[in-house]
Amino acid sequence: QVQLVESGGGSVQAGGSLRLSCLASAYTYSIDCMAWFRQAPGKEREGVAAIGRAGGTTYADFVKGRFTISKDNAKNTLYLQMNSLRPEDTAMYYCAANSPRCWSDLYNYWGRGTQVTVSS
């Protein structure tokens, strides 16, 4: 059982930046994979970025070059730095942890989400 708590969401104008955080109740260095997902109203949940135990990363095509996933094992915290935000990035963003494969939907633990709203 691991608790995940997201923070850092908010409202920004297009082109702006936000940094999301996910505090884990377990040691992040011991978690095989962690990831960020998002879901907009009326749309399916989609993977945004994932990071492995050793720090390897994978990104969805729609965020490559704009978003960066990272983790601070000393703080047991996962981050998502989001730059050059677009209105289509508007969604609820969820933190997830522990999957046998990082770029997958097979995560065991999920946060409750933090809202990101990008205006034109």
C-alpha cells in the first residue's frame, strides 16, 4: 500500500509553465516505475510520461520537448515540469506508481489528481 498525493496544479495562460509534484508514502528509489497520466472531460485517460527505478524516461509524443519527468529520491517525490503549455493540455493529472512495465497502464497505485487548466 502506497499513498500518492499530487500538488502544483492550477490555471495558466497558453505558453506558461507549471511544475507538478507527487509525494509518495514509500521510498521512490524502491519503486519499479512511476508515471504521470492525464484525463480531460469526455476523453480517455492517457499516459504522459514515465520514469523507471534507475531514472530512464519515456514520454508521449504530444509532450516531447515540452514536459520533463523526474524524481527526487531524497524527498520521495515525483515531478512533472510542464513548459509551453497549450489549451489541449487542460486535464486532471494523476500520479501513478509500481508497474511491471513503465510505459503501460498496469500501475497499482494512483493519486487523486491535480487539475491543470490552460487558457488561450
